[in-house]
Amino acid sequence: MKVVRSTAATLVFTLAAFAMVGSASCGGFSTEEAEARCDQEAEARAGGGCFTDAAYEQCVSAHEECGDDILIQESCPVSFSCGE
């Protein structure tokens, strides 16, 4: 019985470790990557008055949390959130 429990515990631990590694590789960008994306977005939307400082901060936050999986609300000001 001890061998079976030990093997099951090892299997559970291994699966949990793979899940953590897998989830760490997906998701958000670093702050530098997020700012680079939002700098590009701000440049593309320059002159319209809808890409405010608050929109920039929201853009960075969404990219840090979600990476490329974001939704852009084409309102004025523009808003950003995580996709589904």
C-alpha cells in the first residue's frame, strides 16, 4: 500500500508542477513589453484625443495581465480589458 500511495503522490505532484509551468508560460507580458505595445497603440491613435493617460495605464495593465489576449473597447477614451 505504501508504494501505491507514494506513486500516486508523485504523480499528483508531477502533474501540479507541469500545470504551474504551463500557466507561467502563458498570460501576461513584462512591464517593458506591455509599455512597448501601448507605445505603439498610442502612436497609432495619436491626434484623436481618445488615447488618454488613463487609457495608456489601462493598456499596460491589461497587457501585463493578459498578454495579447485583450479586448479593446473602441470608445472615447479607448479602454482595455482581458479577453476571455
